[in-house]
Amino acid sequence: MSLFQAREWWSTQSGQDEEFDVGSLCVANIDNEPGGTNKIITGSHQGYLRMYGPKQKEYKIEDLILEKNMEAPILNIAAGRFVQGSREICLAILHPQKLCVYMVSAVSSGGSVNYYSLAQAYEHQLARPAFNMCHGPFGGIRDRDYICVQSLDGVLSFFEQDAFAFSRALSSNFLLPGPICYMAKFDLFIICNNAMFIEAYRYQVLAAAADNVDQDPGREGASGKKVQVDWSTNIGEHARHIEVTRFCRSLSANQQELLVVGEHTIFTIKENGGIRMQKRLAEYSISAALCYKLPAETPDAPPFYNLILSTHQGHLMIFKEMQLVWCARLQGMIPVQIFVDTICGIRGMVVCMDNRGKVQACYMGTDPPTASLVNTEMKELNYDEMEEEHQDLLRIIRQTHGEGAREAEEMLAIRAQVPPVLDSAQEDDTDADDPVGRVDGQVMQCTVNLFITLQGTKPVENVTVTLKAPSCFALSQTSIHLDKVSPGGTPQVVQIVFRVWNTVLCSSLDVVACASYFSGNNEPRTVVCDFRLPFALVAKLIQPVKNATYKIQLDCNRQPPALQNLFSGLLAQPHVSASFGQQMTSLLSVQYVSGTEATVLVSKNAGRFCVQASEFASLWVLSQELCMRLAEYFASEADGQEEPFQILYQDSLPLHDFFALMDDHFALRKHLEELRSDLADRTQQYRVIQKRLLVRFKDRNPSPLNHLDALLTLTFEQTLQLTEAIDDVERALRTVSCHLSAATELVLLLIRFRFELDEENFRILRLHLHPEMCDTVEQGWEEQVDASLIHLLRTSLARNAKDRSALPPPMKVPQDTLKLKKRITSVVDRLASGGRITGGNGEEGGAAGGELGEEEDYGGPGDED
């Protein structure tokens, strides 16, 4: 972001392996030196107190003037007039269980300082674990400071120097402590509570209130004044820093304001609690903040302040009011606390400290150039030589760009070995009621070996192999991490065990394995391997089933082979007897693991196959397996003189059955949305009843419940019933999604055979009418497919220029599936009329479908659901 750097003037490392946070740094003339030289004081959570007195630009060992182990973690350090009867600056150190005040003095002899001593003035034992503290002239006292300690549970403890004053709890439902600040003008303590409110409490009100620490607010006999807030303001985020300042230049001489730095916003708050200004810093993450005083323009003018912020991106930003006036980058540190003060006589030095103890005194500006560039040789410039050098440089640039980026020497490769036969002798580690596929009492599983090899000379590290499989499969592991893969030698083998759930219909047998790694050039690379699981993993042979509800007929231009030859893999399974092969001449029936059945019949005379099943979606896997095996069979017996093998589908497309599954899927989505809305209403009602009951229970004179307890019980029971109903609908939606995915694949396959689409047209059509179900709360399959088909009908399959120029409607959840059905039908009609998506006469095909133009609707500007 910035061209400028924060220039380091002095730096040191305060300890090793120690931790620091807000409150661990202080800059003050802690030893009360007459010259007023400031010292840098640090305190770590490991309990080490260190003081530094910089005397020159770079750190010297003698700059460390004091180091002591306080034998307790140091939470906060502060400088002030904490000792009674003395106006000297003292050091207050806050530990988790005690508060100590020390006086620092320099011990000298012969006019020079020998060492610095730390003498304890007093200490207070704390009844509660401390979090932070603030100090100031509480109650309007003069020439001395009191201390207020905030505990982890939100109790404020006040110490009037060496005497304990009182403790007050500000809230009964306190969650986490935050920053605390004292405003001396109005004697106010400013905090940020867990509800993101800035609250102000007056010291006199706190002192006069009744003791409420460790007291039950609802007990009988409780008397005395309650702690009252002076004002409160909602800022909408947790505060990181609160400070009393004069930030706005429009303030009068006697006005002050509060500057609050939130998580992403800067607020200035008036004296009465109103927000004066705010500025959003969403792109930066703030690590520390400080308001520092500016030099007064005249001796009588009131001082103003600027704001300095440090970010986790390593920047120091200076704000004058709400305007960024300077930004500089820090080198190698992210401050947790900042001070701006005079160091070694230099005003305006920025002292930063990070969470590991690096302390740095720097300034923001630009270093002047060390030497000016002077042309010592007063000779004429040779423009011919300059032009020749320029052309040489251009030639080198062109050659470099022409060669292009070189491929990395390390090339990872994945190869999958899929066995044709299922695992026969495996250890059964499942329970009898686990929903996995079984045959003859044994779990159906297949072990796939992934061979990972590396070509090159250098090994690669941290290789991650991820597998993506259909939801019907249970994998032994979906992600594998390899620490190192070495080139050459024996490839690394990763075994993946696949099992199939018996509650979900199988929609595909294709699995994708992807390996991601970084090459030797530190470039991210991926390698993808596709493989197909055996059909026997999801289906088993059964006795012939001749009756079925759904069927399709596929014609081929070759003499069909025997089913024994096509489905020899099913016959080779260990649980299949030899008698099955004799019955598979023209009829083969299988049962999927999910329980549905499917059958394939062959007519050798007509060259026709008939696939039938009890469910429409069950036709897909068997049809795909049949087509793939036919293509492999005739590819191995291909003769150059014969026409290529081809499968045709000549019947009408079963869009009615496909649309029925689509309606079921959309109805379940709408029902699930209604149940979630009802659940939100019931949980909201449950919270409202709880709040009313709590108010009545806290009242000293409670009113009757008026059956609120019965209503609370009834609401709770309804909430449980709704959650159970949501679980049931989500399971049903997953099941129907698998059926719809398989049905979409089947319709795409039939469209390809019906209209003789080539590979490229079929691939693009499948991308638009995609079978992958990705249903979320915001977006579902219907919206995605609808938007894709609208784009297809307006580009490649458009009828005329008017369709191409229409603006697409916004994607939203439809009220029903009528328009989606209409667009699917329109795409089928365009393809039937000869239209093609790519590489064909797309415009002629679109025009040929013009007879349906009056009835078709492609979601133009006026398309409203």
C-alpha cells in the first residue's frame, strides 16, 4: 500500500520465548531524572520486568538499565503518582492476583549512575483474577493518582494509593472484560460490555452504591442504591481501544471526546454519549491504536490529537480527524502497543512492541539521498549507441517471452488398478445392522490400488490425494496425505476400499482421484486420474424377472453378441454359480444393492436390446453398462470395411417420467424450506417465553405464570418434532436426488442416441443439463439448470436475433417447475429439428423449430414467476 517505510532508529529484543500484549509497554521518566529523559519499560507474561534508556541511535548493551524477575505474570504496567505524600512518578505493576507499586531510583557515585534500584512502596492482594487497570485523579483529587483494577468477571476494584476503597460489579450477566478508560473531566469510567455498548459510570455513583460483589441481587433484604449507568451507546462491534482525546478540530477549548477503535470502525463519541463521527476500515485488521498530542500552535491554544493505527498487514497509519494523512510500512513486526514520546531528546519518536518482545523506536519520513547524481563527463550523448542497446534489450525480451515458461522437471502420475472381481476373503469390521451391501452374508467391497510415481530428479513433499465418488459409496478414506514422493524406484501404493450403501440408489460408477502438490519451482500442480468401479459392486445376478414398469429399447447396427460375453464380469464373481451362465442367453436380471431390480433382454434377429426396471431411475446404470460393453466388444472386433458401430433410440423420450421425479425433488425442497421456517419461528417463540419467565422469576413480587411453563414445554416438544421431521425430509431428499441424478443421466443418453449427437455436442449439453445434485439453502438444482438452459436457448440454439439479444432474468427459487419443463422440452425440440450446439447448423435448427415459437418462453425481460 505505502511507498514509505518506518525508519528504525533503535530496537532490541526484550527476552526470548516470552509473550507480550496490550499493557506490557510504558514510556515515562520513571526514575524522575531532572533532565526528563524517558525510559522504555516492558513487562512480559513470563514475569520479567525490563527498563531501557536509549542514549544513541543503535542499541548497546548498556541501554538495558534494569532487569528483574517479578515471579508472577505481568499483565499491565503504568506510570503515575501512586505514593502518598510524594509527587514523584512511580511504577504500578498488575499481576493476576496482586497489584504492586514500586519506586525506581538511580544509584550513583562519583557523578555517574552505577545501577537502578526497584523499591516496593506497597502492594494489594486481589480477591479476583485481574484483567487490566486504569488510573487517574478519581473524585477530583489533585497531584496524585488512584488505581482501578478490572477483574475477569467484570468487578471494578478501587485503590486509593495504599488503601483499598471498594469493589463494584457493573453487570450481573458479565461475559468477557474489555478496555477501560477514565475521563477526568466528568469523573467517568468508560467500558465496553459484551453487548457492544459503550457505557459510562460516575465514580461518585459507584462509591455511593451498595456493595453488590458476591451478593445475590434477588435475595430478600437487599438494600442500598444500585449501580446506575450514566449513559450508554451501541457501536455494533467490540471495542479494541478507548481513549479520552480532542480528535475533532471543531471542538471548543473546554470540550473533550472519546475515541473508540472497534474491530473495523473508528468512532468519536461526544461527552454525553452521542456518536459524533465514524469511519469504516473493513479492509484492515487493527492490531494497536494510540492518540498522540500535537504541538500547540500558540501557547494558549488547546492541544489537539492525531490517531496512529497499526495493522496486521504491517502498516502504520496516521489519521487527522477521519482522513488518512500518512502511511508507512513496518519491517518485520506487528505491534500490540504503541507510544509516541520523546526518546533521547528527539520528539515524536514512535515506540512499538510486538507480541514476541521486539521493541523498536522509529520515525516516519523519508531519508534524504546520500549523494546527488552529477554528470561529471561533459560529453555529447551517442543516440545511435543508445538505440542499438535498446533494440538488443527488446530482442532479449522477445526471445524470453517466446520461449514461455518451462515445465517443471518433477511430474507426478497416478494410475488406478481396479480389480474385476470383488474382494472374496476380507475381514468384516461392520455390524450386522450397518446399511452396507451384502451378498451371501459377506460385505460387498472392492479394493482399488492407486500407484503414485514421480518423474524427475528431485522429490516432492506434502502430496495430498483426494477422491470424489458418488454418494452411494462408502470409502475407507477420502483424503490421503503423503509426506514425500521420491522419483524412480517402486511407486507408492495407496489402497482405497469401496463399499456401497444399501439405502441409496447408485447413480454412477465413475470415481475421480486428484493429487495436489507444489513443484520444485514452488508452483501449485494437480494430477487427475479417472477410473470406473466394477458393475458387480452395486448389482448382483438374480433369477430372470420378465415383468417391469419402465422399459426402453436400444437398436444397434450389428448382430448382438451373447449376454454371457458382454457380462462376463458378473459371472466371474466368487458368489455366482456356473448355472447362471447357461441361463443368460437372451435375458439377464440384476438386483441393485438398494433393492430395485433391472433386466436386459436381447433380440438377435432384430438387433435390439430392451432394458426394463421396476423404477425409472434404475434403468440408468444397467443401460450405461450395456452401452459401454457393446462399444468395447465391437471395438475389439472392428473391421475397416464395415460402418462404425452405432446405437440408436427410436422411441419418444420418456420426459413424463423424468418430470415426475423432478416434481418430487422440488416438492421435497419446498417442504424442507417450510419446516426450517417453522423451526425458526418455534425457536424464536421459545426464546421469548424464556425471557418472560426469567423476568418473572427475578421479580421480588412475582406475578402468576399464566401457564407460561406449559407453553414453554409445548414449544420445546414442537421444536423436537420439527427437527425430527427435518431429518426425515433431508434423508428423503438425498434419496430422491440420487434418483433424479440417475434419471438425468438416462435422459441425456437417450437424447444422444435419439438425435445422433457427437462427443462435443453431448459434452456441452451435459454441462447445461447437468446431473450433479448440489442443493443448498440459497440455490438448488432447478435454478441452476433453468439458468443454463436459458443461456443455451439464447446462444447456440436461438431461433433468431431477438432471442439472442434478450437479457437473462435473475436467478431465484421458482414457484414451480412448469417453466423448467418447458425449457427442457424446447431444447429437445430444437435438437429434433436439426439444431446443434456447436459444429453444426445451429441457426437452421433454431429456425426449424419456429412452429413452436408462439408457445415457447425463454425468460425474457418480462419473465416473472
